[in-house]
Amino acid sequence: MRKIILALLGVLSIVAAVYFGNILVEKNQLSRPQFKKQIKTVFVKEVLNKEIPIVLSASGNLIAKNKIALFSEVQGVLKTSKKAFKEGTSYVKNETLLSLNSDEYYATLQSQKSNLYNLITAIMPDIRLDYPNEFSKWQAYLKSFNINKNVPKLPAFNSDKEKYFISGRGILTNYYAVKNLEVRYSKYTISAPFSGILTEVLVSPGTLVRVGQKLAEFIDPSIYEMEVSVNAEFADLLKVGNAVSLSNLQKSKTYSGTVARINGKVDQVSQTIKAYIDVAHKDLKEGMFLEANLIAKSEKESIEISRRLLIDNSAVYTVKNDTILSLVKVNPVYLGAENVVIKGLKNNTKILTQTLPGAFDGMIVKINEKK
């Protein structure tokens, strides 16, 4: 009997232990937290395909389109002129820029002219006797001969005999010697080939100028040219005559220009092609640094978006049914530094306007309705 009572007490003890153990476990067990599902808000806009101009950005320095370096072809002392031969002095076309002292050379030229005149005068009696029909024209030539002016052109020969006669007296040789001296004498004076301004002067009055010495630089400030380098990838987009918008670094001033020339060679190192832009404005100066936006061409049925919205350079996120993100393949036709022009989206498609961290295809989102 005693064994039975002990067995029952043991069973009851086990049951009691299990019971109280379960109570303690239930009291100590924390309730599982309930997490609220979070739906991210996105900003979108509706696609409206239209014709987008593709603009290529470049920069460069202005160079005068009409610019010459003045070199001396003769030797002499630089003379003082009416205008100061210094940087910033402006001249009109054909106005004398500078002149060198040519007294000695001028005397040599006058001596040669006098010698030619004497040679022709000496043959006049022979012409009267042997070529009476030609006498009047040679007499008229002598009357028109002015030693203080350029030698006039010799009369035309009417026969070979006359030509041989004149040549045999050394007149042709002396005539061309004089013309050569006249051409060289004209080099002692340099005139402005166009209206412009001196930008660099390397000599001053009284300086002995030698043959081949650089004297100055002269530019036309009315029109400038800017050389820009464009990625060869877009070489087919460049066209002569395309409009160009230029601005200074501060973006405070803008100017209009046109593509004047395009180099036919691609730089092997940088893989760029050079284009030359003409621009004219009274505020421009040689050496100014400008930024240019070249309108290369236009793409129809396309849109322009921020480059940050382009995924792997081939897709963008759209929102379907106002709730689901969808990754859609697109065709980028031009990749700029900040923006990209793409094609392949239908009108009224809702596209993200801001990047969404952690976005994935099929993600549930909510559209921000605030405008």
C-alpha cells in the first residue's frame, strides 16, 4: 500500500511540475512584434515624346579669325609715324602701319629709272628711221614717263623685229630690273590689309629692323574664331552652319555663333575632332575663354531625363497601375554629362523623376500626388 501511495505522490509531483513549468514559460514568453509594411513614395511625371535638340558641350579660347604677324622683308630704321606704333592702336584698311627709312634704297631706284629713260631716249632716232610706224607710241611712252612715279608698262610689240631691236638695246633687262626695285621699295612701308588693332608690338621708332625680324601682330577685332574638341563619337552629328550658343564661365553673358569648319582628321590620342566656331560681338577679346553648346541635330519622339535615372545605360523605372515599379528597356540616343536623351517610351507612361534607393522590378510604391 505504501508503495502505491509513493507512486501516486510521484506522479502528482511530476504533473504539478509540468503544470507550473508551463505557467512560468507562458509568463516569461515575449509577444512577437508586429511590423507594419512600409510602402515608399515616389515622384513621377508623364512621358511626352517630342523633338529634342542634341547639344554638345565644349570650351575653348577665342582667336581672331583675321590675324597676321608682321615681319620685315627689308632692313632699315623704323620711322616715327602719325599714330603711336603700340599695342591697342587701331588702323583702318590701307592705312600705313609702319615705315622704314629708305633714303638710300630710293636713290638707287631713281638712278635705275633714269638709266632706263636714257636708254629709251637713245634709241628714238633709230626707231624713227627703221620703225616709223612705231615711233609715235614710243614717243608717247617717254612723255608719260615720270621718274617720281612707278615706271609705266612698256608699249606692246607689233613685230618680232621691233621686239629684237628693243631687247638688243638692253631695255627689257633694265625695265624688269626697275620693276623689281619698285616691288622691293614698296616693302619699306607696311599698310593695314584690313581694319584692325595691334595686339603685340616688338619694335619702337628708331630701332634698326633687320630682314626676317618679327615686328608686330595685327588682328581684326570684329570677328573671332574658337577651336573646340568634340568626341569623335559625335562627329557625324556636327554640321557646318549649325547654331552655337556660347557663354562666359560665370554664365552672365551669352553670344551666338555658327560652326564654320570641321576638321576631317580625328586626333589619335584623344579621339576627338576639332570644330571651328565663328562668333562676333563688340565685347569679345582675343584669348577669352568661352563655353559652347553646339546644337548637333534633333531626335524625334524622344525625351530628356537626368542621367542618374538611367539604369545600366539601358533602362529606366516606370510605375504601372500607379503602384508597381517596372524596369523598362530604352534606347539612349545621346549621353550628356548630366542629361540623357532616350527613345522607346510611350506617351503618358509614368516615369520616376528622382532616384529611389533599393528600387527593384515589381516593387510596390505609392505616387506622391503633390504637384
